Amino acid sequence: MTIKKLQKILKEHSIKNWKVKIAPYFERVKDGAILVGGYTAFDHKTIFLTEDILEKNADEIITKLFLHEVAHVIVGKKAKHNYQFRKVAKQIGGYPNHTLAKEVQVVTKQELLEKQEEVLGSQIWNLLVGKNR
């Protein structure tokens, strides 16, 4: 699944001026929680999906997850996961619940730790050899 395909879905639902971005496995969102799957950032008019979602899932599952986030845009920030949100998500073909469906493959805790270790290790290395000065 490409960013262009996801942007096309936004257009199909008459959503303008919103961006789609791919976030690292361990990206922290506004409330400090670790992003798993997708996140709708109303302040930045951006829908985020994580790398692992794109790497580990078929286009059909990615589309359903993305449509879940699109439903957030349609109903607005205050709706969260209420009845109106679930109804719209279902109507447009997205996952209606706030928890990930069982078929969605996400990064495991072990993979997350390895990725964090890899990134932290390279950051420390860059500091030691002066690449971030």
C-alpha cells in the first residue's frame, strides 16, 4: 500500500488538506502513548500509520485500518469512538472498534525492543563520533 493510494482514499471521502504519514514503530503521540497501528492528529491534519502495519499486512487490512482513521476525520475529534463514529467507520468499510482487529499484524514487543535498541545505539554512536555536532 502506498501513500498515494491512501491519499486517493481521502479524496474519495472528500477530505481535503489532510496528509498521510508513516511513523516509526515506536513513535510517541501527543499523549505519550506508543503509536500502534494508526492515529489521527487533528492539530496537524495528518493521519499516521506505523511502518509495521504497512510491512506486515495485506492492502485490504491496511485499507480497513486507514478507513478507521478516515472515520475519525469525518465525525470529528470530539466523537472519539462513540456510536456515531462506529456507525460511520462501519459504513465506509473501516474497523469500527478502537482496538486492533485480530487479523491485524503488528510489531511484537521483542521487535519493538530490538528496533529501539538499534536506533538508540546508532544515536549514541553518532554522538560518540561527532556526527550530530
